Amino acid sequence: MDFFRFFSRSEKNSKNVAKERLKLVLIHDRANVSPRFLEMIKGDIIRVISDYMVIDEEGLDIKLTRTRKDSDSSPISALVANIPILKMKEDSIK
């Protein structure tokens, strides 16, 4: 489920749109975080990562998902970030 594409206008049938919205609501409800909170996290991640590398901010994908612990298989929330790196900054390599 792509959180940021959720709000974009694309050609999807209403069944799939409703299914994605329900998944989003359930995940956010279980993790007790709002879309605004995720946007704040995204901004913080961009600021920190940008100190060390040039990234494609448009390609940045952050989502909240549910997974299971390896130790006891209990469900936990996970923040997943896909950050396209364009290049390392020269002053951060030293």
C-alpha cells in the first residue's frame, strides 16, 4: 500500500480504492498515528538524510505497515522508507 499515492488522482476501480482506504484507516488506527504525523516524519527524514546525500524527494516513499516479530510472531507496526539516493555529498564522505 503506497500511502502517498493514496491521495493522488489515478484511474482505479472503486473496489480497490475502498480496499486501500480501509487498510490505511486500520493501520493508522492500530498504530495510533495520523497522516499528519507521517508527513512530519517524512520532513524530518528528508532534513537529516539531506545533510549526507542528495535524494529524490519526489520518489521518497514512507509507509506504515504491520509485520510480525521474529522472536514470538506477535504483530508490530513498522515504518518502511524507500529513499532514492542520487549521490553522496562530498563533505559527508570524509
